[in-house]
Amino acid sequence: MKKIPYIYLEFIKILFSAVLLFAIFGTVNDIIIKLITGYSFPNVQFLEGKQSLTGLFILQYIGFALIYFVIYKNSLSFISFNKGKQRKKLPPIWSKYLVLFGTAFILLFYIVLLFS
């Protein structure tokens, strides 16, 4: 029986953690949108006729992807199946700016949604 290459195990770890964190973010996002607009996720009437909100909705998930990247690169990549590889954290300035832009992208959608 062949051993499973470490790269496949790493891919499964990335996929599992991304799905888990995006599910948590999606649930929290749905709750906040429901509090602001009264609509839940399958009913997206709050986006109808407002292309700017649709773009900001997509930008919000890009912001979360940036935050996930920082979490993965600085924390989750050190939990590894391949112990021989050297891992490096992101430089602190990059981490700070990526988290700042990600948070701004997420909050921008809520602010525009609140005042529209």
C-alpha cells in the first residue's frame, strides 16, 4: 500500500479549515444581514436593483479570504503533516494591512447596507 503524499494531506487541511471558517463567517453574516434588513440568505431581495450592494457583498467575502489567508499563514500552516519543511510567518506589517483591509471590506458592506 502506498503512503499518501503529504501534499494531499495539506490540501485536505486547507480545504477543511476554509470550509469550516467560511461556514462560521456565513452564519454570522446571515444573522447580521437578517438583523439589518429582515431577510435571510435564501431570500436576497435586499440585493435586487442594487449592483453596488452586490459588488460589496462579493468584496466582503474577499475581505474574509484575506483574513483567512493571514490566519492560515501565521497559525494553521505550523500544524503540519510534513515536519521537514520550514514555515515562515507573514511579516507583521503585511499581516496588519491584510487584516485591516479585510476588516474594512467586511464592515463596508454592513455600513452601506445599513444606510441604504
